[in-house]
Amino acid sequence: MKRDFIDLWQITPEEAWSLLELTLDIKEGDRDARDVLKGKHVALLFSKPSTRTRVSFEIAINQLGGISYFLQESQLQLQRGEDVKDTARTLSRYLDGVIIRTSSHTWLEEFSQYSTIPVINALTDKSHPCQILSDVFTLYEKFGKGIRELKIAYVGDGNNVCNTWLVGAGLFGLNLYVANPEGYEPSSYYLQAGRDLAEMTGGNIYLTTNPKDAVRDADVVYTDVWFSMNDHHDDEKYNALKPFQVNEELLSYAKESVLVMHCLPAKKGQEITEEVFEKYSSFIFTQTENRLHTQKALLYFIYQGK
Ligand code: CP
Ligand code: NVA
């Protein structure tokens, strides 16, 4: 059976931990993965911009011996109204896998339903599983199993990245404190999925509208843009999010040793100040680098079943 990766709950907690181990092995050169995609053709079908996800996946595919194709939705017959299900069935006859970045999560689910090849979510309006898997790896690389003891705070908009953190916290049994303004909370569906998993794994997920409560004594403070791709700037949202900016004042509530994370791209002066961004930039760009290693492990897992 084909193995999709559309949301984090499609892997078990055991598989999730073994993916972290596999990523470490691949990053440190202890696992020969050169032939994992030998002779395989994998496409990236994107309808939104991307720097990290696109480049890291293309390099991952090539380093695993596969051949990658970048397909822009605007250049396919989809643009002229061809059915999703027909596109999925067509591409399944040529390719061995497809990595999709699109706006509508339900569109991606429909694509997956009709495709007979693995489908990987490279970001939708609802979730960004490759990002959070990689971010948890970045913490695992530094703290090992101790990541379960950390206080992780997500501060900002309740968007796709925030939704996926909820599931990631449940999957790995982490302590996650999420602070969003009223009216900009994450999806209740993802919250429930995260809480259901947390019951099994021993994780804790708290939601608050007070950023200081989330950040107080935190080991990690994570943020993302206030206006995601396809969101229009809106003054009401901007003003509601202002107290959630990750700046020196907010970080003074966190532990001295706090680490700041950002999935990027960042909008400095909005969700994070330039000063804070630069102070933690070395960790942020390690986070960026790890997208490559984690995605190689993910492809290894999907195509070699390990
Ligand atoms: N973090 C992330 O997914 O970046 P891109 O939008 O550049 O791919
Ligand atoms: N929430 C952001 C994440 C970008 C990686 C967006 O969807 O634009």
C-alpha cells in the first residue's frame, strides 16, 4: 500500500521517534541512503512560492539517487479546470511520488484519494507536517529524549504551522504552550487530534491568550508570520497580534537559556524583531538546514519502509 504523509497523525509515535533517529544517522553520514530513490521519478507540484521546501526536497531526491521534477500548478491543465482526480490518476501513471504545496487541504486529500503513488504534503492552509517533523528533530539533536521535559511556547497566529505543532506535541509527548489572540486560534480539529495523541504519549497542550503565560520559563519560543501566503494584510489582525511579537521584553519571561525558532520566511518587525532574530539566527538556520536531513529520512522511510 502507498504511504502518504499529509498529516503527522499518519505516522505512529514509534515511527516518529525512529524517524528522528534515522535523520540523525543520515545527517551524520552513518546511513548510506544513496540508492533509496534510484530510478525513481518524484515531482514537486506547487501552487505557492517556496524557498526551503522546494530546494531541500529537490536536493534530497537527487542525493537519494532519484530524479525530481518541479511542476507549477499554473503551467498544468489544472489551471484550465482539469479535475484534480484526473490529474492525480495521470501523474500516478508516470511518477513514483508527488510532493504538493497548495492552498486547500481538502484539494490535497482528494488528490491523495485518487493517486496510487505516495503523496507528501509540502504545506497547505491547514498543515505543514514536514516543517514540524524537522523542527522536532532540531530539538532532538540538541536535547535527545530530553525534549519531553522542555517547555515549548508557540506565540502568534493560529495558522497551519501552529496546527501542526499541536499534532507534533501529541505525537512526541511534548509540553506545548500556545498563545494566540482571541479570534486567531488554531483549528479545533487539529487541537483535538493533538490532545488525543497526547493522552497516549503523555504530552501536554495548553492554549492561552496571554503570551507572557506561554513564554514564562519556556525553553523554546517559536513563532511564524502573522500573514501567511494568501492572507491579506488586515489592520484588526495586525493590532491583535502586536502583543505577541517575539521581542526582548517578551523573552525576558523565558529561561535565560531560551532558544528561539522560526520556520521562515520571517517578517521582521512583525512577529519577531530583527534584534531577536539575529541573536538566535544560528539556531534558526540549523532549523532550516535540518529540513533537508529530515526529508531525506522521510523519503527513506516511505520508499524503503524503514
Ligand atoms: N518554511 C518553509 O516551508 O519555507 P518555504 O516557504 O521557503 O518553503
Ligand atoms: N504560515 C506560513 C508558513 C510558511 C512556511 C504560510 O503558510 O505562509
